[in-house]
Amino acid sequence: MKPITILMIFIGCLAGSGWASAGSPSPTPQAKTANSSASLFQWAASAYERKNYPVALKIFTKLAEQGDADAQFALGVMYANGEGAPKDASQAVTWFRKAAEQGVAKAQFNLGVMYANGDGVPKNASQAAAWYRKAAEQGDASAQFNLGLMYYNGEGVPKNASQAAAWYRKAAEQGHASAQFNLGVMYDNGEGVPKNASQAAAWYRKAAEQGHASAQLNLGVMYANGEGVPKDASQAVTWYRKAAEQGDASAQFNLGVMYANGEGVPKDASQAVTWYRKAAEQGYASAQFSLGFMYANGEGVPKNASQAVTWYRKAAEQGDAKAQFNLGVMYANGEGVPKDYVQAAKWFYLGKANGVEADKAIRQIESRMSHQQIEQAQALATQWWQNHH
């Protein structure tokens, strides 16, 4: 089974902490002298770090009302998180906006997130993109990443893969792991940049070395297929394992395949079953099919037709063609379920519709059925198809 490559894209969460260095200096003279706002700000920041939120909120509020941009940002974070006061997205937006208008990059980013998610303001993708851009142009990596997402998805800005890649690159060069991963995907797929497997692998590696599970998975795929790197099953296994241990279902499945085939590791059916099961329990259809197959054939687990049916069914209900066909076989033979030609034919019809070669099995099962049973099976298959499409 060929491993798969996936693209993970998401909007970042609110920026917080780091009060003392939260953005650019205010454009108006508001210097924090040792005897004025600076000492108060540090006092508030210290209270916040000690989780003395009521004291921090009181001091930040006083400073924010005097126009202190960093205090305004801090106050926005406290209202967004419900620290020292009830959570209030509208108040968070108010204070983020005040700080953002003074040029605080983290506040500009957070205000963009609020618009993107519709928290405290009506959802507005163009406003989100506008605030991300302000922060991105100041070098904020999270804003650069999110602006790349907006261009990639055409949200708030015209869809533009080359602009997406450009903003991903800016964030990636600052070490933003998700941007590194997404830039790798752009090179992998030739979106916004010329297709280049070696560049894809290079960016996947940077993200993977930071622990990014999807990048670890994709770097494993590159090694498994010899794309952008020399083909190396052992390296594929290494990266699959790293992602699998983080709970990535695709990597768990792929690691199971490597154990089943003895690629990059000694062949070990019980280890294959272990990793198939982890992915299958997360709802991964190919793993559910593979686990069913292992139970049907007694590979790595005791042979158990009932368990085979259970896992084939889970995958079949998700539309896995091979599982649908094999479930039909189980019904045709009465293995793990009572023999039922109508159910067998239903699953054969669905497997064929989803691309598996089932004509011979259909002819054989229909030769044992009455015309009424065939019509019943066709109706059941049609009903399933309509319910799932």
C-alpha cells in the first residue's frame, strides 16, 4: 500500500505572554522611565506570571487607559482568556485594537484572529487579512503564516498560491514549523512555486526536526518513494515512527505497512497489527481494512472471523472499496456473520461502484439468488450510496 501525503492548514491561536517585548515601540512619545510606567508594567507582568490576575488586571487597566500600548495588548489577552475578569471577547477586541493601532504586532495578529474566528466582532475575512498583513509586514511569523493561509484559501484576499508561498517562506525562514511544512507541500505539489521534490524534502525536514508530525509523515513518504532524497526504507520507518508516536493516524498506518512488508524493519506481523490498530481506532479506513485482513488470515493475531467482519464493516461504511468487497465475501461464505446472499451482493455492488474488480463475484452470487433477492440487494446498495453521497 502506498503511503499518503497530506496537507495540514490551520489558523493559529491568539498570541500571549512576553509582555515586555510585545511588538514595536509606540509611534508617540510614551517612554517607560524607571520611575513611571515601566516599573508599574513590570509589577503587573510579575503579578501575571505569579497568576495574581486581579492585581495584574488592575495595573494593566490603569496603564492601558493612559495609552500604554503594551498594557493594552496585555489587557486584551487577559479578557480573551478570562484571567482576572470574566472572559469577554468584545473587551479583548477593544484593547487589541487600541494596541494594534499603535503598531503592536502581536495585537495586530490577535485582532486578525478575532476577525477570522468571529470572536467579539462579526466574522470578516478581509479585516482578518488586513490586520495579519500589518503584523506580517513587521516580521511577525505567525501573522505571515496566517496571511499565507488566507492567500492559499482565497479568504479575505484573492486566491493566490504564489503569494501564499511567499508569506509561508517569510515565516518558514524564521523557524515557524507549520509554515515550513506548508512551504514543503507547495514545493511537493508545484503550487505557487515550481515543483521541486528536493526543496519539499528540505522544508519537511526543517519542520520535522521541530517535531511537526505531518512533516515527519511526509518526510517518511519522501524516503519511502525516493522523492527528493535517496530511497531509504529505514529512514522512512524512522520518520513514520516519530509521527506515529505523536498519534498521527496516517503515520501509524504507514508504519504498520512497513512492518507487514518487512521494509526498513524486520517483517513482524504482530507489530503491523499493533500499528494498524492504533490508526484503525482513530477511524482510519485503510487501517481498519488492514486490521480486518489480519484477523481474517490470522496474521499477527489469532484468526477471528468475527473480528475481521467488525473491522471490514468499519472501513466499508467509510467507503473503502476493498473492505466492502471483503465484507461481501464474509457474508457470501457465512464467515463471522450468518450467510446472507443479499448482504453479500449489496457489498459487492458497492465495492464495484467504488472501483474494485467485482464482476466475477457478482455473477457467482447472483447465480444463487432469486430475482427478488437481487432487486433487494440493489435497492440496499442504492440506499447506502444515497445516504453516503
